[in-house]
Amino acid sequence: MMEQKVIAVSGDEAVAYAAKQCKPDVVAAYPITPQTIIVERFSEYVANGEVDSEFICVESEHSALSACIGASLAGARVFTATSSQGLALMHEMLYIASGLRCPIVMAIVNRALSAPINIHGDHSDIMGSRDSGWIDIFCENSQEAYDFTIQAFKLSEDHDILLPVSVNLDGFILSHSVEDIKALSDDYVSKFLPPRIPYYTLDAEKPITIGALALPDYYFEIKRQQDEAYKKVLSKFKEISREFSKFSGRKYDVIDNFQIDDAKIALIGMGSTIGTAKYVAKQLRKKGKKVGVIGIKVYRPFPSKEIIKALENIKALAILDRALSPGALSAPLGLDIKALLYEYDFKIPVINFVYGLGGRDISPKEIVTIFNRIEKIAKKKTMPHGYEYIGVREK
Amino acid sequence: MSIKSLKELPKEEFFSSGHRMCAGCGPAICVRQTLIAAGRPVIMVSATGCVEVSTTVYPYTSWKIPWIHIAFENAAAVASGIEAALKKLSRDGKAKKYDVIAFAGDGGTFDIGLQALSGAIERGHDFLYICYDNEAYMNTGIQRSGATPHGAETTTSPAGSVIPGKKEYKKRLTDIIIAHDPAYAATASIAYWKDYMNKVIKGLDAKGPAFIHVFAPCPRGWRFPSNQTISIARLAVETRYFPLYEYENGKYTLSLDIPKPKPLEDFIKPQRRFRHLLDPKNKNILEELKIDVERNWERIKKLCSL
Amino acid sequence: MSKLKSWKELPIGGVILEAGSSLEYKTGSWRSQRPIINREKCIGCLFCWIYCPDSAIIRAEDGKVDVNYDYCKGCGICAAECPVHVIIMKEE
């Protein structure tokens, strides 16, 4: 294990610090709360000569991702960050980035989408973009925000992958709260992550055309080819995590199983709430209740096999969503899990809870309520349809 | 280094035949003149539009330079990213620092692309932005743009019985760009190849953002016979409709004075998009267009005399 | 044209690796009239060359020009712009 130093940083600062150590060639970003600290901190690093990056203060998020795509295609290592409205504004570019197979790492500080306008944390921004072909990683805490930013570059730039990666962290809850994290040394990060070797280059000796018009006779094949790359992501993520663990001592998998082995009921979700859920699970275990928590780390591509394996002995499941899919049978993660259970012929009762919209806090007490509800349906083997809200004032 | 004769120019081109642009296409001529003037490989970023779509129908490409198309409104933003990447990578000895040209139509420049272009110029990126102006959103079927002149018929400003043609006037885009104080800016017409090609060289040599607005007629959209493209591009200048000028170091310079302009009717008559203006009941619209052309000319002349 | 490729055979990301591959697409079939150049009277000014949208005017060794009928779309600009009127357009 390599030498690491403990630093007290907010989630945004952890991301900026990790990005600096990865030495991006180009960073093109536009500020939006609660991502602003990332761009501010990175600007300081550039202004003080701590990193030799071209920092482009673009005039909108759409231009931010456009510039990143251009730079990535030119062979540069690229980083950017955004939230909420910014992610929505660059929406068309998300599909282009993945369609053109551009290695890009983007930190998304998850924040609620307007309207109404709200600057606090929920997952509606990333859920609105889950089909854009990006690899989406979720962080439970600032340590993961730091670690995953570094690993994201390696994953994105791998010639078997060549897909853009988003590192998601909850707005304000993770982005602005200060935690202590273990940071690797600059040398180690450079050793783990050498400079990028581009797949294509812009070379006049071998000029290529990028972004051609593909009519119905070719579009389908090009998309099919892109889809194939996602099949390699989960195993590549595990491979990279194994390598990362050799020096950091922290080993990650595509999902994080907490006290799952002998659990009878479980809760599954993404983001900082998993941290709270783990705390509650520990308390309930002391009372003799066999509860477990599954935190999804890689949300897209969806880790189907790993989740099914984790649920092997589970009798009932709570699915936590920090976003809605209006008009759908369930909220986003709810839809994913229900489809998964059907496909594997694994019928256990589940309840899909929608919580925390617009940064509404979810307390340990509310999570206890969730576990109690799940315990009841485990016994009855029945489940309610659709999804339920927790934490909203109904009257 | 400036171009004096056509014979001295190399025969080999970085743009090949076999593209799908219409017979007589003005922008196609613009592309050729641009790359012949550059005389060396450049990286081109193209916005969505006639040129982009017609030159890269997968798996065919007419480009023999590194060429990138991303989307409609962000040619300048993509060019910014490439310019920054090449700056850094060449610093590290990992890539060659080619010139970057952003190539977009009036659609992708005057309207949807204005923000990205303004931002790129404000940030001072070293690139050349060329706007080929065929005065409408031609690729999607001849809809009006900010560059469409007053009174012109397009599919979204048809010459109807109540509203005969576009009500609004042509956006003075070049002057908006000049207000940003770029390293170099100019207007040009494909009929004046020597003037345009030398401006391309100046634009590429300029240290910082350069912008050229090129008048490139569209036989299909303006509805004139395909062999008239250059003639119309010439008449635009000769009638003072499209003045040719440059901007450098805070100074406007007229490229070609037109002391005795041809009547605007010479420019209007061959184009069926203006046919309704020759109807006596639309006389006032033609007058308004003439006044607009004169006002613009006087304004440019005054700026050039400062 | 040869059989269309499967997704496995395509370069990654819809990139076209072969520069100038549009040469395989002979646009000469588009035209309904063709330019005929009177070579004897051609003064080698090259205006037709610089005004051709399709690079279909070939600059010959003797400084004069010929037409590349594989790609000429018959727009007629060369004939219209020739200062000595030595190009005529003839129906195909």
C-alpha cells in the first residue's frame, strides 16, 4: 500500500484535487451551484501552476461539453463538471460524446432539475440522462468521489471502452460537507494513471473524418457497435479497482454489499443515503434484525448479475429512488430492479420509495420505518404496486 | 505572403470530387477556395449544414484533412476545445499544432451558433471562423435565418398575399463580431477569389480569433439557374448589397469601393426568391430593401474613413 | 457497390478512415448537359478551375484545362465565367 495523507476536504474539493492529480490536458467548464467549488479550486491550481492544463472558461454548459468533445478527439485528457440545469443544457452533447466514443470524465454534482428551481441534491438530473450512453458511477462519500474520479480516467480512456464516464455525488450533502479522506501521492496517481494514449489522432498524414452523416443503411450498425462496448465495462471496472486497491488499500466493486450475506431484508439505492442506511443497518443489527444494504456504484451499465447474486437470500427489498419517472410504473431504479427480478424469475416483494427530492433530508428514523415496512411485506409475501413517497407532507 | 495568380497555386487539393452538393453550389466553391488558399493541411470543424451533410455521407468523405462535425450550434466551441488541446499537446511534444478552421453556414453562425462564436472570440482562441452565407437555413429546406434579407421569400417567410416575404432585415453579424475586437475580420464573396483567398491567408496568420463572412449564393434556395452563382455573387458586391471590407487593429478598411453601383434590380431580377418584389404592389418593400442596402453601405464607408 | 459492412467490420465511432473516399461516387451521372472546351482558344486563365464547385476542371500540363466528366454535374458556371467564351454547354 502506497503512502497516503489524510486531508479534510469537501466532496467538490476532493474531486478537484483528484482531477488535478490526473493532469487533464483540457478542462472546459461552466459554473453551477453546487459544482462551483470544483471549477474554482481547479482554476486556483492552474493559476498557481500546480497543474499544466488548458482551462477554458466556456460561456455555457453546452459549449463546455462541446469543447471537451473537440479536445478529446484531438487526443487530450479531458475533465469537466456540472449539475442539474447544466447537465440538461448539454443533453444533446451527452449522446454525441458517447456516440463518437470520446473519453471524458465529468463530475456531476447531482442537483434537482427545475421547475421549480432548487439548488439542492437529488438524482433527477442524472436520471434524465441515463440513456445517453455514459458510464454512470455513484459515490456514497467524499472518499469515493476522490477515488472514482481517478479510476474514471483509466476506465474512460481504455481502448476496449472509449466511453465517457460520469462520477455522481450528491449536491450539498457530499459536495459541500467536509470529510477527511485519504489522498494518494501525486507520484502514485501518475503511476496508476499514465498520460493518455489516444485511439484516434488528428493527423494530416492520415486524415480521418469524424461525425459523418450515417443514413438508415449504417446508423444501426454504428449504434450496435457502440452497445457492444458496454458489455466490457463492468469487468474492466473491476480490473481497474483491483489495481487501484493494491496501492490505496480500498477495493471497490460495481455494487457495495453491506452486511448482505446473512441478511433477510435489504435496502438498495445510490448516493449518500447509502451511508445513512448503513448506519441504520448497524443499529438494527444490534437489535438482532438481519438487515443489509446494497449501494450501487456503477448504475450504467446496470450490474444485473451482481445485484441478483446479492439478493440470493433476501426475502424482501426496499428500492430507494431520489428521483421520479413521472407517469411510469415506478421510479427509475424501481423500474430497473423490477425488470431485473422478472428476468431472473426471482419473485420477492419490493417497495419502491421516492425520497429526498429537492434536497429534502432523509433521517435514520425514516430509514428505520422503511426497514419495518419491508419486514412486514417479507412475511406477507405481498407488495404494493407502483411507488410510495417518504418524507413529503401529504397533509 | 499573398496570392497573385491562379497559376502559382498547387493543383492538388485537400477536398475531393464526389460530394453531394447541388450543381452550381456557392458554398462548395467557398470550400475549395478556402482550402486552396490555406495551401496546407488544417483541421476543420464543420457545423451541421449543407456542406457537412453533403460531404460526409457514411462511408464516403470528400475531406482529405482531419475533419470533425459535432453539432449545429457549437462549431466555435468545438474549435476552442481542439485549439486548446493542440496547444497543450504540442507543448508536451505529443501532437502537431495545425491551424483550426471552423466552417459554418449562416444558420450555424448568425442564429443558433452566435453564443458559441461570441464566447470563443472573447476567450481569444487562435482559430479562423468562416461563415458561408447563403442567406437561409438551406439544408433543412430553405427556411429563413437571421441572414435572410428583407423581402426575400423562404419557406418560413413565404411571399403570401398578406405578408409578402421576410419582414425583418439582415442581421449585421460581421459588425457584431467586429465589436468583439477580434484579431482579424472580413467580408468576402466567392466571385472575388483573389480577395477572399488572401483574406483566408490573413485570417490563418492572425494571432487570435479571426472571422470571415463569405457571400455564397445558393441556386436551389434563391432559385436562379445553376450557372449564375458567380454572377450573382459579383452583382451582390457591384450593387453595394454586400460590401467587401476588413477589420484589423481597430481599423475598418474597404476592400473594394463601388462609386457607381449597379441598380439593385440587377441583383434582384435573376432570383425568383425576390420575384414578388418586382410586382408594383410590393414596390414599398423593394424601396425598403434599397434603403437598407444604402444605409449599410454608408455606414461601412463611414467606418472605413475613420 | 460492394456488400454493406456488418457492425464488427466498421471502425469505432462511425469514423471514416479513408480520406477522399467520395471519389468512388461518380456525380457525373447527375448532369443533363456537359461543358465542351475549345482547347485551342483556351487562354489558361484558370477562372473555370477556381469557380468549379466540384473540382471537375483538370489543370493540364500545357497550362490549359480539361473537364473531368466523372464528376462534372453540368452546372455551367465554367461556361458562364470563361472570359473568352470558349466553353459551351451541350445537352447530354
